[in-house]
Amino acid sequence: MPRYFTVAEAERTLPLVRRIISDITTLYPEWRDLVNRHELLSARSHPEWGESPEQLDLQRQIESVARKITDCHEELDRVGCVLKDPQVGLVDFYGKLDGRDIFWCWKHGEEHIGHWHEIEAGFAGRRPLPTVVAERKT
């Protein structure tokens, strides 16, 4: 069962969410680079020879960074928000608007929660907070 937030409640989590997302947006490109390097090495290797020491080292690094990302993701889960895009730091908070389930939407670098979207709409369906909701968050 998801945790539902008012905009004000979601805003109060932002200092912690910002720190977690900052870690994720730093770790994710590192993980992606390690995976790409491992794939390139694997494509040039001979399977019958097994993995090279360099491949094994990259695999350990990939797993280490992935564990850190997973820990951050789990921390966001405990807060009650949903990580939508680790690359850009996109986070949604379940909310209610006019009696229906929606997401309050926040992206790394934004000062406040200023958008919402329908559950199915995703980031492309982002809309500014209605004035009445924006006024209630202070």
C-alpha cells in the first residue's frame, strides 16, 4: 500500500530526498560506465578462456556500485516516494487531487515540488500545481 502525501508533507522530505538523489545521480553514471566497459571487454574476450582478471575486477566494481544504488533506492522506499529515473533524479510522491490518485512530481535540481501528473501519464504529463494546492503547501 503506497504512502500518500500532501504537497506540504512531500516538501518536508525534500532535504533527505535531495541527499539521496544526489548520491544516486552521481553513482548511476559510474555504474553505467563500468557496465559499458565490462560489455566491451566481454565482446572481445574468448568465452572458452573464462573471464579475465580485468573483467572480474570490473564485475566486482559493478556489484559494489549497484549495492550503493540499491541502498539509496531502499531508503527512498522507506521515505515513501518512488524513484522514476535514476539518471536525472526524478521522484514521484503518491498524492490525491480532486479525490483521485496522482503523483506529486519532483526532479533533482528543483527547489520545490511544483508539478503533478496522473499516475499513468508519467513525466511527459507533468503539469504545474493548481493554485489552490500551491497555496496550501506553505
